[in-house]
Amino acid sequence: MTRETDPGTDVLNWKLWHSAGVLAVTGFFVWMAVWRPWGLYASWIVTMAALAIFTLIVGRGVTGAWKGAFVDERLRMSLSQLQMIVWTIVIVAAFGTMAIARAQTDPVTAMDIRVPETVWVLLGISTTSLIGSPLIKNAKKDTPTNSIKTDSLVRAQGVAASDVTVEGQVVMNKSIHQASLADVFMGETVDNFTLLDIGKMQMFFFTVVLVLAYTTAISAQMRAGSTASLPDVGAGMLPLLGISHAGYLMSKVASSSSGAQR
């Protein structure tokens, strides 16, 4: 089976307004850096919103869908991509806002903001999932399967075989417009692509808790006017996040191994 594009959809999705949008958001950042119309806390909130808009515009321009930045090569929404984008927006916005504020008084040391080791560990864990997940999926794509049994497994989950593309054990959508938020909670192989993946749900919960906790810490620091360092994540949550990510990746490996034995 091969993926098909939607009838009437241009291959090149990037239009003039996408370029205008990217330039407008970039210009907005420059304007903020020069004029600083808001305080530290408000600037951080506005910067996060602007980065989110920038991400949506680029995703729309490249893929033709507003959710494009969150969709992986399977044309399904990816939990690891969603997580990395959220962390990037939160941390980059905080770092940039602090650097701009410091530049007003001492441009030479404006970028000398301390980043705690726990933040690097957090980003490293998220990056490991972002890189490791496609590697495991690629291995599944190369696993030989029985086409008759594959079609049977797809139909057993209430989906017509003609509505999806199957490469090895991995199920992919035929159009990016089929992607939905539900994808981040579901499996990826022919035997579970419409079923709940507990490992993904657990990792989503841990991510939400940690993002809320860290944004609260940044908020308190911004309100206090401190720009010397990003807040510490706290060593207590990192083992939980690491275990969650390890379980997420191991469940993919186990699914691949069990599928290969069928």
C-alpha cells in the first residue's frame, strides 16, 4: 500500500503569507528586544505565545496543516515531538527574555545565564525519546510481515485496510489531515494502532506535571526580576521522567519483538 495525497492539494504548501508571517514574528522579537514594552514576566508570556504562533505557521507552510509541526513521518501526531516543542518554547522563551532584559544594562554578559544541570538532563531525556522513537519505528518498518494477517489485524480494529498504509509493522495515515491528538495516546503497529498505549499516557501525565511545575518556577522568578539563572528543575522529578521515557521506548521495542514473532 502507498500513501496518497489529497486530490487538489498542491505539492508546495508554502505561500507568500507564510513567509510574511515568519518575517512578522521575527520582526516582533526584534522590536521587543529594542523597546521592551512590557515587564519581565509579561515579556516571557508574550514570547511563548509568539514562538507558538511561529511554530504553527512554519508547520502549516511546510505540511499544509496547522498541526504539521506535531506530525511525524507516519502522518500521525507524535508525543515525543509534542513534548520537545513544548519544552523548547518554555525554555527558549525564558532564556531569551532574560537575555534581552540583561542586555539593557550589560550587553557584554547578557548571554551569561546559568543553565542548571537538571535542565540539560531534562532536555537530554526528551531528545533521547525524539531520536530513539524513529529508530525503533524504522526497525519495525523493516520487519517482514504476512500481508493477509496484517489486513486482518487492521480490519479487526474497525479500520478499512485501504484507509491506512502499512510498512512492515508500522501503520501510517495516508493524509496528514487524518492526524489527531488521539494519536499521541495510541499504539503504532498493526496490532494496536487504534488502542490505548499506557506507556504514552503515563509519559504525557509526567510531562504535563513537570511542565506546569517548571513554568510555575519560571513565573515566580520572572515576577521577582531575577535573570541570573534559569530555575532548577529539581532532582526529584527527573528519575520519574527518566523511568517514564524508558518505559515508553521499551514498550516500543517489546511491541516490535512480539510483532515479529507472529
